[in-house]
Amino acid sequence: MVRVLIVDDEPLVRAGLRLVLDPGRGIEIVGEAGDGVAGLRAARELDPDVVLMDVRMPGGDGIEAVSRIRAAGLRCRILMLTAFDTDEFVLGALRAGADGFLLKAEDPELIEQAVLGADDGAAMMSAPVLRRLVALAAEPVTPAGVPAGVSEREWEVARLVAQGRSNAEISAALHLSLATVKTHLGSLFAKLGLENRVQLAILVLEREPSGVSRGSP
């Protein structure tokens, strides 16, 4: 079972998510919280696999809660589920360490798929959120190039992550073993202080937007 914690200040939303997430699909709701502070406490106590986290809550900001969950070293995957998809919220949540960003207006089945996918390590984005990220990547920036301390080979792996390639696709494209790809990813996360592939992709988009076209190696 995928153990899920719901963090949202609206009781009606929490009740709706309980109805949407089907135990028959292997999902178990292990707890609820009404704000980010309580969400962090519940994440520590319950050790969920996936947290569904609202962005704006009166008693504690969801993005701050994501940062604190990551700082605490908790293993859970975090999906932001919100009615707001502004650039500030999207990038703030993903930079803080969220593993996906979904709108509350999404089809319930997509939310369920996102929860199951997050537990398997996938990053799920609502279509409007993806369009925002693509638009941001297209904005003119001064390329910063390869970060200090990162090898050219590691950065090649990072570029392919930003293209949405899987480990297997990266392995084939660069003629590396899967184990080597995983080693490069672990090294990238450690050197750059990142938590997941989404944060790595954002960093590549910020530093080298022209390097993430599908035609890159």
C-alpha cells in the first residue's frame, strides 16, 4: 500500500481526496493535517510514502513545509495540490523539493495516478504547469554553463534529465551502464545540494536553456 498524508486547510478538500484515492488501487490515507506546521509534525510521526500538500494555508505555508520536510531528511515524496499555478508558487515549490505540482481542478484519476507514480519516483505535473515551465525556459537568460565542481559528463546527464529522459534512455544515449547513470545522478544531487530530478531539471533550464532541446545528445 502507498501510505498518503493529506495536508490542506479545507476539510472539504481533505474529505474529497479521501473519496478520490481508492484503497482498491493500493492507496491508504494514514493521516491529515490542516496547515504546514501540523503537516511537518504528521510527516515525522507517520512516515508516509507520499504527501499531498496545499500551497497556501493560513496556519503554515506549504512551500515552507516542503523545505522543512526536506531539511529533516524525511523520505516521503511530496505532491503540491493547489488551485494556484503562478510562476512564484510553481518554481518556489519545486525548488523547495516538491516532486510534482497538480491543480485541484484536475481529473480525480490523474491525482490518483500521480500519487502512485510519485511513490515509484515519477514527477507529475498538470498540463498548465508544464506550459508555464516551458514558457519560463524560453525566456532570455544569460547562460551560466556547467556549475563549478560538476564534470562535463555529469552535466550531459543533467541535460538529459531536463529533457525528461528516463535513466534507461540516458544510459542508451550516452552509452553508459544504468549503475553509472545512477552514480552520476547521486553525485549531481550531492554537489548541487538538490533533492530530486525536478530540481535538477530546473537548474539546467536556468543555467543553460538551449541545452535542453530534444535534439541534444
